[in-house]
Amino acid sequence: MGRMSVSQTVRATDWLGACRRAAQAIRARLDAPQTRSQRLAETGTIGGGGDRTLVLDADAEEIVFGELERLHAEGRAFVAVSEERGEVAFGADPAAPHVRVVIDPIDGSLNAKRGLPHHALSIAVADGPTMADVAFGYVYDFGPGEEWSAWRGEGAFLNGERLREQPVERRGADGRLEMLAVESADPRHLDRAGDMADIARRLRVLGAIAVSLCQVAAGRVDAMASLWRCRAVDAAAAQLIVREAGGLVAFPAFDDPLGAPLDLEPHSPVIAALSEEALAQLAVVPVPLASP
Ligand SMILES: [Mg+2]
């Protein structure tokens, strides 16, 4: 592996296979009868991303790390950035250029905990430090059992089928978007949804940032906006899936729309749309931005 560039190393690895094995194992864990009665259990710790860690999150992360250990044993080197464990080096020097694997073992943990449908495994693989460098994205939504994936430059896939049709933006007679997905963990942020009344006719809140973004990729909603700063683990994989499907994504706290770093800090809201016009409309909604 020593002579391979970072991007060659990304390409030479069966990330899709590893993600599929992890998703299958997590789904089996979620479906196990004993899990149903233990969904509400917390481990008593706070994850690297700052949320309370559920037993489910910790178990799902352990499954993903099992796959990463297998890849590392096969000679791959990378740095994992994961919601609960933080940054973990698998034979790569974090100070030198390296492959980054950005993981949310369960995006929408609270949905999983309470038995609501949308909660997803999200894994992104990048050959550089920002959203623009994500080369592979994988989101498995355990509710409907939908698998979303994309390789940079090769289009987006739903359940293994290429999304061939450019998703079409729908607007009402008054020019507003027909449907906007918003994400926020905190009801106080919903104040900001009011600012979107001029942009969209209807809102949907699914409760998982990665899943909401994927709906834009398939044209099921016209746009998506997180009402607060999101973390890379939530958005890194799905933002590539949206872009490879023909949609547009921005992290408006950054001058470079895809300049958000692949770390554990919540830096910027994420917005996604199917036209430059809608993306520009969402970008001006006054969400308080942390300085990058
Ligand atoms: Mg999570």
C-alpha cells in the first residue's frame, strides 16, 4: 500500500462490501427480540459527538469497527472519525495525508430508541479533510430498509440501482417549494422554520439528517435544511449521495460551500436543494453560525 496515493487507497478498497456487512449485522441486532426490550437503555457515557450514548449506538459502532479492523488486517490504513469513539487511527498517521472514514453508527438514535422508522447507518470515506473530499458515501435506513450509496463521479444508487433521472424540483403556483425537509433536535430551533414560510409550502421532519438528505437525492422532497449546526458524521455520506444524484449541497458557515471539515465538531448547518435558486434561498435563512 505504501506507494499508493490516498485516493488510490480509497478506490482499492471494497467499502461497499464492508458497509453492507455492517448494515446487515446492525439490522440483525436491531431486530433481535431482546433488543426491542432494551432499546431505551443508555450506556451512561456521552459520545464524542456530545449525545448520550445508547447501548444500541455502542453496539452498532462496535459492529462497524469490527469491519474496519478486518480492512486494516488486510493492509488498509486510515483514520476513523466516529460519533461515539472519536478519532481512531488504523495504521495511518493523522498528521499526514490519510484516508478518513467518517461514521455515524446510528443517525437518528432517538428514533431507534423509541421505535420510529427512520434511523440509519452513515459511513463516508474521504481522501482529504473536507466534505468536498468525500469519495464514497453509504447510508442504510433501517426503517424502510433502503440502501443509498455513491462513488464520487459515478452517480448515486438506491438499493443498488442507479438513480438515473435528475430529481425534479416541484414548486406551487405561488413559486414556493412544495416540500422542505428540516432537521433539528431542539424545538427552539423550529422558530427558524418560520423564516422558511416564504420558501416552502410544507415541512417534513424525519429525525435523521442523513436520511433527510437522501430524500433530496431521490426528489421526494425539494430541499433540506438543518436548523442548527450539524456534525460531519451526520452529513458526510449523504451530501455526496445528493450531489451524485444531481442535487446541490452547501455548508453555509463556510465560504467554500463544501469546505466543512470531517471532524466531530458541529460547524455549520447543512442545506441541500435541486436548483441553485432554492439553495440560495435557503442559504440566507438566518441560522446562527459558529465561526468555522
Ligand atoms: Mg448517532
